[in-house]
Amino acid sequence: MQRVLIVTGGGSGIGAAVAAGAAARGDRVVICGRRKEALERVAAETGAEPRVCDVSSPEAVTGLVDDVVAAHGRLDGLVANAGIVRNGGVLDLSPEDWDATMRTNLTSVFLLAKAALPHLIETNGSLVAVSSVASLRVPLGCAAYATSKAALTMLTQTIAVDYGPRGVRANVVCPGWVRTEMSDEEMAHFGEPHGIGREEAYDEVTRLVPQRRAAAPEEISSAILWLLGQEASYVNGAVLSVDGGTVLPDPGTIPFDFQVRLR
């Protein structure tokens, strides 16, 4: 039987790559997000069904899940990929920045899980949350984002424990730098003051990554699709770093091997 998946943040980047990979293996994929044109473009390329949805709205999320199940009769997987970044430490962030980050990166997944879990229980389905290496190591100037992603990881693991006995698996993927629209914007923000372009900026931010590059979205989607599938049938509550080894180097020994400077 054809599996039915919902992918949030499906209009670009990792979400679009998940939609393409899942559709290619025969799944029925519903992508959602706020940008209608972006969703329709991905839908035309992948065969996914586009749905405009604000995942921070309880009513919108309930409507999304109900509509998908009504249309297709089942729900087998949920990929919680929607996310935003509001840069700044605690003194830099406004309450509005904090609230927007928590609503989009964390509360949305609570709402999606609450709506989807009854259906995932029926199908022995799976949830994959897209977190970040920022949930594992503290980034500079990203207090709201890092906190939201760390909390997302714990939320997902509570689902794994609470609903594993009822047949649901819930896992987390933690990407490092990935070449997405959001990362491209961050490269511009980083590079412009130093007079460097996007490619040079990516080179700089991945200089200490053991693989010395950012990931392609497809490299992250491959891990997500594996966790959704039967190949990972006994993987539950895992936190999988897909980061080229970003979290591995010991900061205390870096000065012995690297000179970190803008070229």
C-alpha cells in the first residue's frame, strides 16, 4: 500500500529534497509551508501535493492533518522540518523574536504530533524532526534558535518513549551547514561585511568541519528517508548527526592544527 507522508517546510531545501526522494520511491507526499509559489514549484517538480499552512496555528495544523487523512485514508509519516532563525544573544533578542522562534521551531511540532499521532498509531508510523547541530553544541549569537532545537530534540524523544509501545517511532536528525535558501541568506549576512561572496563564506564556515564542506539537501533527506522506512524499524528516539563531523573536533586542540582567519 502506498504510504502517505506530510513534510513541513516543503517549499525549499531539505523539505523539498525529502519530497523528491519520497515521491521517487512511491510515497504519496503532502508538502506544506507558507509560500504558495515555492510549494507549487516543488509540487510540479516532484508530484507532491502542496498545502499552504501556518504550522504555528493549532487550527491550521488540525485542518491539514484532517484533510490529508480524509483525502488519502491514512497517514504513515511526518517530517517536521519547518524552521526559522532569529540571530542574537539574550540581550539582542526581542520577546517577539523569541516567541516567533519557539512557535515555529518547537510549538509547531507539538501541534503536528498532537494531530498526527492518532493516525500514526493506526499505521505504525514514524515521525522525524529536523533539529540542528545547534542543539548539540552552543552556537554564538543564536540563543533562541539553539534553545528551540534542543527542546525539539527532547520533545521528539518523549514521543518515542510515550508512543513507542503503540507502534510509533520518533527520531531526530541534526544537520550541520546545508546549502539551503536559509543558509544562503546567512552566508550573505556573514560575508558581505568582509567583502566575500557566498562560496567563500561557505568555505569559511566549514573550515573546521572534517569534510570541509556544507551538505547538499539530498544528503540530509537520505537520512530522514532511512529513518522513516522499515530499514530503521528498530531505531527509536535516536539523535542522528548528519554534519560531516562538525561536532567532533576538540576546540582545545584546534590551535595546534589550524589558523582561523578570513582569507
